[in-house]
Amino acid sequence: MAISMLFKCITLSRRSVFQGKAQERLRRALSSSSNSDSKSNAEDKDQSCKVDTKDVKKKIMEASLPYVNIHGWTKVAISAGAESIGYPGVAHGLFPGGGVELVNFFYTSCNHDLAERLKQEVEEARTDPLMKRKPPKFARDAVETRLRMIIPYIKHWPQAIAIMTMPQNVPVSLANLLTLVDDICYYAGDNSVDFSWYTKRIALAGVYKVTELSLIQDTSEDYEATWRFLDRRMEDVTQLQSYLKKSGDFGAMAQETAMATFITARNILGLNR
């Protein structure tokens, strides 16, 4: 159901993108009455403005994170972050989505940081074989590393989860999750081309989410209860993989659909490998 919902939302998202591009082309066409030099200068300024705006938004998002523990995942936190680096509080108008944009920025930033760490580990293991871990252990440790990034905001993370599960936010939220587990499997060395490609990622996504829920309720020291819970869930996944492998191959069409889902998730976020 989640995958079908993703495809439906993807269609709507693509339609909005196409409409936006069409409007942009129309705007440029209407402004083409000026001479070619003027048009070129205008386009250069427009492109520069877009780059500058993107950079400013990133700086404001980064500055807003320290205020999450005070104001939660809200526009108020964004305003406080903007003011802390010299921008007016009304700069939150750059983020019409409000809190969801802050959550998404944090989620994608953490995913990127994790991917960079995993990539570095893989490269180091190539020169020092003793550092290489078996795929299940590699994936398990990657999940813990990613979840530990949430701990500084653990008090307000239930709010972030609630925001991500709102219907209008589901497409990007699913894309973030699927991209996360795809990166982990990729750097763990998964080169499968059969049904296990699908089951490993879906199973790992499930493990990540249930462990995340355990984390936000955990009161043990250094969240040790959550890491033991994670160990048990990873063992369950290993057993599931073994069972599915013995039970026969999955339909080729379903396999291709699953792979397309993950590829589309990365495309939603503007990512590629």
C-alpha cells in the first residue's frame, strides 16, 4: 500500500513539476521581447539569484537546528535561526512548508552524512581487509549510526515523525527512508539482482522504523535497550532472507517494480549514484 501511495504521489509531484516548468518557459517567452543581450543578462542574474537563494536557505536551515529543542520543528525555530545569522525573522517565508522543510533538511543532511561515512569505511576496508565487516554487521551498525543522529533532538522527534506521516508529506518521507536503506545496502556490498534486492531493502526499512520508535521511548543508559532491540530485529531479517531464498524466486515484474520504486525515490530527492 505504501508503494502504491508513493507511485500515486509521484505522479502528482511530476505533474506539478511539469506545470511549473511550463509556467517558467512561458514567463521567459514573454520577456524575450527585449534584445538578446538584455535577455542574456537577465537570465544570468536570474540564475545567480537562484543559486544565492539556495545557499541562503541552507544557511538558515543549519542555523535553525539548534533552536529545535526550544521551539520544535516549527517556523518559529526557522525565524530564530535566521535572526541568529543576521537575517530578519520573516525569512521563514522562504520556507512555505514550515516545519516539514526543516525536518526534511535534517533528514536528508543526516542521510548524506551517513552515506559519506559508509563510503569512507568501504574505501578504508579496501586498503585494510581487517576493517571489513560482513554485510549484516555493516548494515546493523549503519542503522545505529543513523539513529544516533536523532538523539540530540530526541525530545521533539515524535513531532517530526508526526509531521512526516501527514498525507501531503508522505512522498518525500518515503523517498528519504528508501534512499537511506538503499545507501546502506549498497555500501554493505549488496550486488544481488534477484528478489533479495527487494526484500533486503524493505526489511531494513522496517527494522529502521521500528527501532526508531523504540529509541524515542527508551530510558535506558545510552539507549542500550534500543541497540539490543536492533540486534534482535536484524537476526529476524537474516532468518527471513534465508526463508525467502529457499521458497523460490519472486515475479520478475514485481522485482522490476520494486527497483523502479527505489530509483524513483532517489529521483524525487534529486539524487543519483
